[in-house]
Amino acid sequence: MKRNTNRHRSDDNFLHAMEGKVITVYRGGPESKTGRLADIQSDYIALQVDNKIVYYQWKHVKSVTENTSETLSPVEPAECERADDFQDLISRMTNRTVQLNQGGPESKRGKLHETGDDFLVLETEDDGIVYFNADHVKSISAEQEEDGQEEERPEFEMADDFHGIFKRLIHKWVSINRGGPEAVEGILVDNSDGHYTLVKDKEVLRIYPFHIKSISAGAKGAAKKDENQDENKDEKECAEEESHEEQQTSSKKSKRSSKSVRSSKREEDESYSYATVLRTIDYRWKRGRK
């Protein structure tokens, strides 16, 4: 504990020396960003990149480079969220659209609905509700809030901690991790001493929730697939309605055309009959004169 405290003080000292300066967080990879060090808190830092604030969980940051020769275009300082720690910071972003991680397989954008002691609930476009282990979240940023109609809140599981979420998903088909070599799907069947068993075909995998980055019910991409199916269904129904209307219109036109033909034929017949009567009368009158 003493060694960790001393290390925290050392980190705190050199970070405060760079506050307000241009730095690069990570030397490369999807999480690497260059911006102005806007704030330093107990276990996270805030980096202003253009007009956006990216919050990095400090324990995941592998390197910080001060860019002494690089300058940034002057922008208005963005307001930072202030919190006691990174988990508290996440909870302050509830009901907002956030970006988890800046890139990589666990990078996700969605609406943050709820947080637990060590996890968060994110509604995503392609996977629906995804439960993220907050301990594995490297960074988070929130989008500007927009005034609009309040959307319907989806149903999701809640528990005190991430381990409790696993208990709620037992006997369901789940997707663990969004991508990468550790991504897997299967049925979560039981638990023993905190370990869970995932079964898919002939594979039996033992997993421990602490090492899992994210979990969701159903197959990956299922929400997007269902949405596309609903859209295709709506399009099919619209096409059928249009086809039905066209058939009705065509039938009405056909009836009007048929009626017009019968009317025209009746008029021709009447005209023919009238002409025939006139010729007969004229013929008889002429014979009578003779």
C-alpha cells in the first residue's frame, strides 16, 4: 500500500507539471490522442481534443509525451466533468450518448442508461444492451446533449456489480467481448466459486467475470439484424399496400372503360335503330305515293 501511495504521488507530481500543455496520450494505437491536458483527478485525466474532452482511466495509460515543439490551434476551453474517481465520472454521464474507448474491438458508441459499482449499461445500435466492465474501460467521452423528445427506455438487467449481471444472464445465449481473440458466444449455464461455464457446440469454456470486458444477451449484431428485418418487413408491407392500391385503381379504370364501351355501343345501337325506322317510314311513304 505504501509503495502504491508513493507511486501515485510521483505520477501526480509530473502530471501537474504538464497541466495545460500539449501532450500525446499513448504513443500509438487506437487510443492515442494529442490534445491539451485539461484536468487531473485521482485516477483519471481529461484531455481536450479540439472541442471534445476525452477522459482516460489513468491505470491504463501506458505513456504520456509532452509535445514541446507542437502547438494547437487556439480553441475555447471545454468544460470538464469533475468527479471523485473514474467510476463516479461515468455515472455523471448517465442518459447521455457516450463513446467508450477511442478505437479497437471494445470501442462502442451508445446511450448510457445505468451504472453499477463496477459496470455500465450501454444501449448500442448493433448489439442492443451491452454490459461493460468499467475496470477495462480505457477512455470515455460524451457527446453534446441535444434537446429532444425523450426516448423509450429499453429493458435491461441490473445488479450491484458485474458478477451479479452474469448471474442474471444464466441459461441465456450471450456474447462475451465485442471482438478480438477473446470474443466468444454461447450459453451461460452455471457458476462455481465465481467462475462461469460457457457452452457452444462441443466447446466448454470456463470464465471469470473480472477478466471479461463486456457481455450482452443474444448473438453479436442481433439488434441490427432485427432492425433490418423490421425495416424489410415495413418496406414489404408498404409495397403490398401500394400494389393493392394500384390493383384497385386499375380495376376502377377497367370498370369505367367497360361501362364507357357499353354506353357507346348502346348509343350506336339506338342510333342505328332510329335510322332504320326513318328509312322504313320514307320507303313506305314513297310506295304510297306511287
